[in-house]
Amino acid sequence: MLKDFIAFLKEYNIASLAMAFIMGAASTSLVNSLVKDIIMPIFSPLVSSGDWQNAALILGPISIKYGSFLGELLNFVVLGLVVFIIAKKILKMDAPK
């Protein structure tokens, strides 16, 4: 049973997958900080209230909070771009020569 488990770990590169998961979590925190602390404050003057996190469109009793959504959307785009670039580099390194 132990031999089968070790074979499974080697066959599916579980150690690499675990390291990728940890790096993904770390890069998520880094991208969140980049967007919230560096990029979005640049756009704050464009928002009428100057506070991008609380920017909202008020339509009577309805409040559409687009500021935090745009911040999260930018997080997603930047993180997707980072993952794409890293995956492209890794796949290029793993390509048969």
C-alpha cells in the first residue's frame, strides 16, 4: 500500500502541485496588495467621492457598489495574467527539445 502511495506521489508530481498551490496563495496576497494599495489609489481621483472602495451608484433605494467590484475585477485580471505568464514559462521549460 505504501509503495502504491509513493508511486502515486511520483506519477502525479504531488510535491510540485503542493508548491504551486502555496505559491498561488502567496501571489494572491501580493496581487491584492498591488491592486488595493498601488493601482486603485491612482484611480481614486476619477471617482466622485475619492474613495474607490465605497464608490456606488445610487438609484433610489438601490445602491450598486461598483468600486469594490472593480477592485476585485482588477485583482482577477492581474492574477490571471501572472498565472498565465508563469504557466507559459513553465510549459516552455517542460517542452521536449
